[in-house]
Amino acid sequence: VGFILTVNDWNLLRRRAVGEDWGGSKLFQAAQAQDVGVINAGAFYMGLIAGLEPRESFQMGFKKTLNQPKLVGLAQEMYTWCKERGISVRELALQFSVNHN
């Protein structure tokens, strides 16, 4: 295996790549030990933390059929917190995604 693709598993909203959903393992450390790359697809979690207001974003496309009030609420809190401080939630999400330990 040359690489692993994770989808929506490592971002500000969800950190499944290092939790129980991966058998409790540390995906990044395990991949590095095996010389396997990790491609992170979903740094913006379906657009929820991509810069648009999350409640608005989640009404676009197929997402409007999903029932995720807690997730949307958390994204909205992050968006508001960043906006109040003049921080781009999009930039914060991207930085989080690429700067892992």
C-alpha cells in the first residue's frame, strides 16, 4: 500500500483518524512507521468549515438531506468564534488539517 485516503476523518469537526473509529490506533504514526502516505480528503468537512456560514452551507446539495444538527451547531460556533476575532475559519481548518502530530 502506497497511501491511505481518509475522508472527513481529520479536521476541526472530526478527528476520527486518531480515535476509536480506527481501532484506537494512531493512524498517522502507524502510516509513517509503515512508510505509507495519508491523503486527507475533507479538511473542510463537506464545506461546513470552508468559509460560508455553516447553516447556509449545509443547505446546499445533498447535505440538505442529512440530519446533523450537532455537527452544524459546532461548525456554526467555530465560524462565529473566528468571525468575531477576524480569523478565517477556512484558513484555520486548512492549517489544522496539514499540521498534525
